[in-house]
Amino acid sequence: MKKHLLSCLAAALFIAGCATTKTTTSSANQEQHRPQLHFTPPANWMNDPNGMVFYKGEYHLFYQHNPGGTTWGPMHWGHAISKDMLHWEHLPIALYPDELGTIFSGSAVVDVNNTSGLGTTENPPMVAIFTYHNEKLEKAGRNDYQTQGLAYSLDNGRTWKKYEQNPVLKNPGIRDYRDPKVSWNDKTQQWVMTLAVLDHIEFYSSPNLKEWKKLSEFGKSYGGHGGVWECPDLFPLTVNGQQKWVLLVSINPGGPNGGSATQYFVGDFNGQSFTSDNPPQTTLWVDHGKDNYAGVTWSNIPASDGRRLFLGWMSNWQYANEVPTVAWRSAMTLPRELTLRQTKEGLRLLSQPVKELQKLRTKAISLKAQEVQGTLDLSSRYKLNLPLLELDLNLDVSQAQEITLKFSNTKGEQLNLGYSVKQEELFIDRTQAGKIAFKDNFPGRHVAPIKLENGKLRLHLILDFTSVEVFANGGQKVMTEIFFPNENFTQVELVTDGVTKLQDSKAYILQPAF
């Protein structure tokens, strides 16, 4: 949500007549740097995932979209659906700007009991709550240029109608007042809106999604405050038979490795206010990599499934407008399941790739248990096909100083990721991974602190053409980073300083999702 807004009319004309298309293998998907496992828009700009809701067997993904160019501009809601969160069908744009402003981030729910009166009990409405951004008011020096609007659909998200009495929540005179995440609270039998306001979160309640009352605030003295707070999410998780609440808050800048990132809080929500279990000065991160931002979770997941499913935007505001793609910009992370685990430091949020990813595995390869000192060429030894690769490595690094997985190509470009025993940190180094000159803050060696027990390290990672997602020790620490090699990576080596024991490990050859 940055910078100037372009002409909404021009963008609307650009997309007029868009038809439903499916993501299949095509010339568009063969563009240089186009991911083959991750969701990307057919063309032009994309950022935050919005309105993620599951209904009638379909995962809906709406997203911030500029249909008129490959940089951030007048925001619309793009739209796609999937049966499994991996194979996506693109649908026409769902929400367009209007006289109240462009369409910033928000959420969608299924109003099962028709509390809004916008549908029927037989055909409940899908309701989107989003932020209007009024550029005219902003340019006029007003502070109340962001308000919350409502739209609804009675045909499973295919067409949308704006609520005639928008906005449903007016702005009290605050510049950053946005990104509503709405959910139903069983305890109070009310809708709860979690809203990002400047440097904190505000909670609102409503009986019908149309009339909102402020409940409480949280966060002015908690967590990271290196930048504006954005894209919150509030949801319960059960750990050891106890229900706890998790509050996600994206922040830009102020991330652990610079730029944008998503922090989280674990605590309790009584239907009115949120209290954190962690001290105010504690900052916890969903992902320590440079490229996971604005992530939120799907609503309306059936109780028979029971998972809390997450998706993030795979970029960073430091360079998102400059990355070297041509026809489109940005991808989403792989979908992930979030859980809580009790650790020595307290309750912590863990992330794992969703089980559906296993459908993309075409071949499983067992890696022989062995001691490694120096270099083990995994790609040649086990005939691994890159760059679509999943590795699940169990390592004993108690006798090593550092281990590195080096992905490389014939041009001498390489991406290095691994673990420093001395520094007790994961790292991803993309300083030699191809195109890096487009922004001076793109290259770097980025780290995530993690202490091991008895030198045991499990690295579960998924490599796509231009990204890597690393889940360490069951998702205890996660790093997501993008890169842009001039030629696909074809080789992977395990390089160890000292002796590393490779144990019970697997490699999986993956097929493209598109």
C-alpha cells in the first residue's frame, strides 16, 4: 500500500472484458523467473493476499492488484480459486475502485446465519470487508482518507455488489486506518474486526457486519515498532488441550533482516480485548526471511479439517517494485499450516508446508546415511532434478562448524543456505544468486537465530525457480527468500566445515503446479 495512485479509469478500461482463464502450462508460465510451484498473477502487479475464504470446496484467494501495470498503482481485488491451494484458476477481477476510493486490503467471510440480511439462510452471502483509500482526500491533506467498505456475493464469489451505504466504518481522523480482518466470535455471538491503526491494533464488534462498535486497543507498547502496522489477523489455536489466541501483525519497515516482515503475539482474547503472554519488549516473527509479508489465514475452514492455513506475499517493500520480472510482479508463498508448540521460551508459532504439496512429488529418493566432511554432490550422487526440488534433511552438526547447501548453475551463480554452529543461526546468502543490481538492499546474507539440542538440525526446504522456503526443526524457524538467477540452478552440494552426519533424509522431485 504505497506511493502514488494512477488513474482508476485507465485501469478499468485496461481490464474490461477479462475472461476466466485457467493456470495451465503456457508460454506465460515459461517466462524467465516465473515460479512453477507458487501462485502468480497472469500479468501485472500483485501484493497482499486478501479475502481468503473457503466455501463449497473452493479456496478463494483475492489479492491486491494493479491491472494497468507491473508496479504498485490503483488497487483492485484480483481473484483466483483452487481445490487444493496449489492449482489455481484465475477469475475476473472481483472489486474495482469507485468514488469512495481504491480497494486496499481486507478479508472475506461466509455469513452463514445471514446476520447481514444480504442473502438468505438458504443462500448465505459471501461478504468482503475492505479498506477504501481515497486519494483525493489524501492529496487535500485530510487524515480520514481510509475507511472500511463492504461488498457481497450471492454466487460463490463470482460477482460482487458494493453495499449501498458504504463506508460501514468511517475514519475518526487517523492516517493509517486499514486492513480489516473479520471473524465470528462464538463466545459473544458477534463479528469481530481486527484493524491496523498507526502503530497498534483496534478491535471492533458488529452483530451484522454493517454497524461497528469499538471494543479495545492493543500493541502501542508491545512488539516491534520500526514501521507502520498492517494486515492483522486474530485466530484461536489449541495447544495441549488449551485454547490460545494468535495475533498476526505485519510491519513495514522493521523486519528482522530489514524491510517488511510479520510479527505475532500469543495470548488470550475474551471477545472484547487481547492480552499478550509475552513481555512488551518481546518481538516474535512468523518468518525471518526477507520475503514473507502481509500473510493472513483462510476463514471458514471446515471443522472436519481443523487446520489454520496461512499464505503470505513473497516479496519485500524495499525492492518489490524493482524486481527483474517483465510481464508480472510478485508471487505468494506456498500455503502453510500454523500450529502452536510449548518451548523453553514459551508458546511459539510453527509453520509447515501444507500436506497438499505432497501431490506434486513425482519421485522420492532416500539419501544414504553417512558422514560428510568437505563436499557431497547431492545432485550427481542421487540424480536430483533441479530447480523444482524438495529436501527433508536430518543432520547431526555437533561435530561441525558450519554446513551449507549450495545451489548453483553453469554460469557460476549460487544460492547458499545453511547453519552456523558457532553463531547458532540459519542463513541464506543470495549475494551471488544472479541478478542483484536492481536494488542495493536486495543482496545480502540474512539470518535467523536457532539453538539446537544435541546438534540435531532438520532442514525441510522447497526450491522453486526463483525462491526457497526453509522450515527448520519442524517449522520452529522459517526463512523465505526470492532470487533471480540468469540460468536455472541445476546442482546442489552439501558443504560442511567439520564432520556432519546425514541421517534418515529424503529428496523429492517435484512436478510444476502450472
